[in-house]
Amino acid sequence: MDFPTQIYHVSLLLQAAGAVLTAVVLHGFHRIEARRYLRQWTRGWIALSIHLCTAAIGHVLADRGVAAAAWTFLDLVSATGGYLHIVFLLLGTYELATGRDARTEAPRIVVFGGFATGLLVTIALTWAPTGADPLAARYGVDSMLVGAAHITAAIGVCRAPKATRGIGVYIVGGAFFVYGAEQLHYAAIDVATTMLEPGQAFAYSAYLGFLDFLIHTGMALGMVTWLLEDERGKTLRATVEIEHLAYHDTLTGLPNRRLFLDHLRLTIANATRTERMAGVFFLDLDRFKVINDSLGHAAGDRVLQAVAERIRTLVRQGDTVARLGGDEFTILVPDVHGLEDLEAIARKVRDAVKEPILLDGRELFVTASVGVSLFPGDAREPERLVENADTAMYRAKARGTDGFALYAPSMNERAVEQLALENALFRALGRHEFVVHYQPILSTGSGDIVGVESVVRWLHAERGLLFPDEFMAAAEVTGLIVPLGEWVLRTACAQLATWHRAGHRRLYAAVNLSVRQLQQADFVDVVRAVLAEHALPAASIELEVTETIAMQSGDGTVEKLRELKALGCRIAIDDFGTGYSSLSALRIFPVDALKIDVSFVRDIGGEDARGTIAAAVINLAHSLQLDVVAEGVEGETQLEFLRAHGCDLWQGYYFSRPVSAGRCEELLSGRPLRTTPSFGLAAQRMAATKR
Ligand code: C2E
Ligand code: CA
Ligand code: CA
């Protein structure tokens, strides 16, 4: 074996080693990165390793004169490896450059078709009966193919997605290119060799194998660099992503509270410098909970996304739309010129939200309430501006859905007061700060006191005597009405029992009920127990409910009223005529009495139709065999009218305001009264006649 041949063998083995090394590197990265093109390339370089190893062994054996059959077999295996390398290299490059999956794009038939053609060419050329060296000719064709494939791959690699392009990509691309060029050069040599005298002219080509090795090492290095860069790029992108998450809402992609406040801070700084006004809009969807509860959270999320998208496309560039959470959105408008601006924006936003939202073929209607606060008028700090806009939104909502309100400082004072009230309310019951007052109910005919209506008062430590209109709403909202109402019932029953023992045996006590009390599962038992405790006949208490309460169905309210009625209690409809569907209430369950609302009694004798309504209610009640009680009788004219129309009972300032138990007892026993403004003329007259 001559020297150049030995060199050639060594270089072949070196190349094989280089290919194995690259295959290992690629495989390692494929395991970490799981990129498709890495898998194709790994396969490609395994094939190349096989190609080079078998080629080296084949050459050695051929030179040692081993049987042609073995040699031919090795050559076939080698050729197979070579073609597979090209196929996988190109498939991987295709995937890299296009991001598509070659498996779905290139049917196997194409891959194996190309590969089979290569093999056929190999076989044909190996055994072709040409005069010239057939092997050299085939190697020439092979080199040409390998060269073309690598130059194609070099171009493909350089067209990889921008995000993955770095120095590593160019090293790999460059190495592919040089390798491709080198292979083409081989092809040229092979062509030349077949044409010229074989031998010495291209002896240097034996050394080119070392260059191959260098190029492969370069390729491997390039790949390592590339993948490391890719890794770093991914970390960077992840950082950006995390940053985005920290400042954005994941559901809608809108800025979150943090980013909104950041923008607001900047806006405030700018607006201060340029002496401009900025507006903060606070938007809250009406009854969003209903959507969530009835259609599910997924539907709720889609509604939020739809609303977010609408607001986002609606506002001008430079405005910030954010989602604070739940169904709350904020809009920052950095430059507003006046009230009209604010109103126009609020209207635009509400109109956009109002458009039906299509959800699974069904149209959903959503409305929003909007509150606005202004910089610098309403506040100068970002958080305060948002809070004030929120307060204004609540005010808008309180007036009904789909509303809009500008912030006013009084709103906050009221909110703070409200909170303090609710807190104090909770402590008041434990501290025995409530008292029950009683307003006599008289018979129109006899003028006797036949009953009392118990009403609650709060002896507030600082604010003095508070009337229900100042705390009843808060008691309802906080649920305190349940224990408070029960306490009123107990107190009134205890008092009534005392009066019964004192001789007023036929006196009844009316007690006002809240819907929250009727919703309590054990309410009927409570009433039964209280009556038993004071040995009172059930008929001596009258439970007053409003029509609206009586109409509430579904939560057992009506059933409880029926049970209470069965127990023997009297039921009266309070404020009759002011609620909805007065008459249907009467049909749903049996009532004993109707109370004509103060507003109808007040205007008796006046010009308008209210007196007529009072008369109509009296007629209605009588046709249904119900008692009628007129509330709010303040004068003789009203009493005359009621008497003339046959109203059974009445109560009002004309006889007495609601008074303490002690004073009520004086009224009951007709004892002399100290004259105070809270006693009406009739009371004084009655006291005088009894004297
Ligand atoms: P209501 O049940 O309609 O009670 C009648 C209200 O009319 C009482 O007001 C009474 O003081 C007032 N009134 C009586 N006579 C006259 C009059 O001649 N002229 C005028 N202008 N008003 C008169 P009050 O005590 O402030 O109670 C207001 C409301 O608070 C009550 O209306 C009732 O709905 C509620 N309320 C009072 N106490 C309780 C209670 O213990 N439980 C519940 N659930 N509600 C209560
Ligand atoms: Ca009442
Ligand atoms: Ca009433």
C-alpha cells in the first residue's frame, strides 16, 4: 500500500469519527430541545457515519485484495448511508427553514423514491460495462449530489427563522457551504481523473480528507454554538413573557392594575407639566354574576374577552384600557377638555358594550355602569383617582344599570359614613342600643286603640335617636335585619304580654317583617317559640309584609307565610298599592288585612286622585272580606274621609307618633298625658274626654 493510500484511509476514518461526533452532539441536543429538524439531522449524521465507516473499511479491504463480493456489499451499505444522509439533511433543513413537518409534507414515497433512485444509479454505474473506471464515475456523481445537497442546506440554514439566527447558524451554514463546494471539487477531480491518465496529477486529493474532518468539526462546533444561542434566546423570550405576565391580564391580554397605575403616574406627571386634565373611567358589567352562574365560567370569560376587545378597539391611541380583575375595567384618557368629552366617551363605551354578544349562536345582552374621576379636580394620586372613579361607578349602579356618574367628593364621605354605620350596627345589637316604639292603631268606629304597630329605633351613642330610614337599608344589606327583626318580635311580644296582663286583653301587636327573615328556614319555629314563651294567642300578632315580599317565590317565602297563617297569626300587606301586582299577591295566599300606604292617605282631600285610590283600596279589601288600615293619618279631614268610606282602622300622627312602651301604656290606659309635640290633637282630646 503506497503512502497516499494510507493517508487516504486515515483521513476517511477521521471523517467517520467526525461524523460520529456530530451525530452524538445532534442527538444530545435533540433530546434536550426536541426539535424535529434535529431528529432528521441526527439520523442524517448517523447515516453519514455508516457511510464513512463502511467506505473506509471497504477501501482498506479492497486494497488488501479481499473478495469482491464482500467489498461490493460494503460499498452498497456505504452508498445507502450516503444517500440517506442527503435525504435526512435536506428534510431537516426543509423543516428548519419552513417550520413545517416534513413527515406530513413529504410523503415517504418521495423519500424512498429518491433514495432508491440513488441506489439504482449506484448499482448501474458500479457494474456498467464502460471502459473507463466505473467507480470513479460513480464517485463523481455521488460527490456532485452531496455537494449540491450541502449547498442547498447552507442556503436553507441561512433562511432559518430570524429568532434562531446567530453566529452559530452562520458557522453551520458556512461549513455546509464549504463542504458542498469541496464535494463539487471532488466531483470535478473525479471527472478529470476519468478523462485523464489516472494517478499523480491529483495526489493532493488524498489530503482533502483532513479538510473534510476540519469542516465536520466546524459543523459540530457551529451546531453547539447555535443551540446554545438558541437556548439563550429562549431564556430571553421567557423573561419578556414573564414581564408581560406581570403587567398584563392573562384572560384578555389587557394591561393589569399595575401597568395601569404606571401609565396613570406618567400621565399625571405630563398633565401637571402641561396643565391638562386626564380622566379615569371605571367600568363594571351589570349582573355579570348572573351570566357566570347561569352559563358557566367559560361563557363568562368569553364575555369578558369580547367586552375587552370592544373597549380596546374603541379608545384612541394613547388611551390605556386595563382589566383590574373580575368584571372591572378601567380606561385612562390622558387628555380631556371638558365634561362633554367625558360624557361622550362614557356613552361610546356603554353603547359598545351594549351591542349583543354572540355566544354559541345565542345573543347575550350585557350592560355596564361607568364612573369617572378627573385629574386634577378629583384627586392627584393615581390610586385615589381609580378609587374615586370606582365610587362614582357604584353611584351610577345604584341609580340602575347602564348608568354613568361623575365623581363628587360627597360620594366618598357618604361611603365612609355608610361603612362606619354598618360597623356600628353590628355592635349595636349586643350593646342594647335598639328600642321598640309603638304606634297605636285605632278603630275608626269606636275610637278605641285596638292594636299597636311596633317599629324599631336606634339609640346611637353619638348621633342620638335614629329612625329606620337611616339604618334599615344597611341592616338589610349586612343581614343584621335577621337577628334585629327577631329581637323586635321578641320585645314586642313580651310587651304585648305585659299589656294583656294589665287588662288590655284584646290588643294586638303588628310587627314588620323583612324578606330576609322569611328566608330563614326556622322562621316559623322562632315565631311559634316566641308566642309560646309569652303564652300569647297567635291571633294577637299581625305580621306585616310588603307586596313585593309576598310576591317573592322560589325560596319558600310564600310557604312560610301560609304556615304562619295556619299557626293563627294575622298577615297584613303593608304599603298596599306601592308595590307591583297588588292583586295577584292577594290570590297567592290568604291575608287578613291591607294597609293603605301613607302616600295615598296624605293627599286625601287634595285635588288629585290619591284619595280616590284610598277609597278604591277600601272597597277592594271589603269585597275580599279583609280589614283595611289607613296609615299616616295626620288630620281630621283624612279621618272623616276614611270614616265615610268605611275604613276599619287607622294610625297616624293625628292620634300619636310611634312612642316608647311607657308612653304607649299611658295612651292605652287613657291616663293624663304630658303634652309633648309627639302627641297629636286627637290624643289630647281623647285624654281630655277620658279625664
Ligand atoms: P311602615 O311599616 O310603613 O311604618 C310606618 C311608618 O310611617 C313609620 O315610620 C311611622 O313612624 C310612619 N308614620 C306613622 N304615622 C305617620 C303619619 O301620620 N305621618 C307620616 N308622615 N308618617 C307616619 P318609621 O317608624 O320611621 O318606619 C319606617 C319604616 O321602617 C316602616 O315603614 C317599616 O317598613 C320599617 N321598619 C320599622 N321598624 C321595623 C322593624 O322592626 N322591622 C322591619 N323589618 N322594618 C321596620
Ligand atoms: Ca308597617
Ligand atoms: Ca307602611
